[in-house]
Amino acid sequence: MKAKLAYITVAILILVTNLSYSNSLKLDNSFSNSYFNLNGIIIDYNKTDKMFSEKMIVANDSLSNKIESVWNRGNQYYVKIKLADYEQEIRLSVYNMLGKEVLLIHNGRPLPKSSDYYFDSSTLPNGIYICILEGRNIRDAEKFVVSR
């Protein structure tokens, strides 16, 4: 009985060491650029390249709608945003880490492109906050810290 258990243990160790050298196994020629990883997932690299290029196109469009920066001078905080469409309604607000809205900075049509939104942080206690920009097909967040 002990000999069988030792044999099985050695066989498992050999199998594990052989598999640890390679995290993925090459499949047959029908999947020439596909790999089967140890989690049982087949990855087709031809399709993932196409998916990544499609996602990059969408990502490039979404990069034009964002919060560029949040900075401060004393108790005055400034938010600079970049939008593709300045005709849409936006909502710019501040949330605490519990998810509660603590301050509404702007609600309505955005200011001209060169304008910064500002708010007074004297009513906010020290801590970490999230500035959220919402609009039609837009939602972006930027984390900032209030520290005095």
C-alpha cells in the first residue's frame, strides 16, 4: 500500500513539475495561433488582435470625454475637463469614499473649453474624494485628496 502511494506521489510531482515549465500547451494545427491554458480556456490570438484593435478605436473616442486634472490652491480646488461635445448637459460632482455625494460642482451645459470648474473645499473634512463627470454616454472619475 505504501509503495503504491509513493508511486502515485512521485507521478504527481513529475506531472506538476513538467506543467510548471509551461503555463500553456500548444494545440494541434487546426488552432495554429491558439493556446490552451491550464484554466481550460482556448485563446485565439488572431481574434484577440482584432478585439484589441476594435477596443482601441472605441477607447480613442472615449478619451476625448474625460476629467483631465483636479488640483488645488489653498482651499480652492479646480477641475479641468475635456469633452468631444460641449452642447450636451453634464453633471460634475464630488463623492466621498462611502459613495455619498457631498458636493455638486456643476449641473447643466458645460462652460467654454478654456474654463476650469472650481469649488471650495473648506466644508469638506480631510480625506479621499472622487470627482465624477457624468453626461450623455460619459462617466469618468478622478480621485483627489483634501489635506490641510
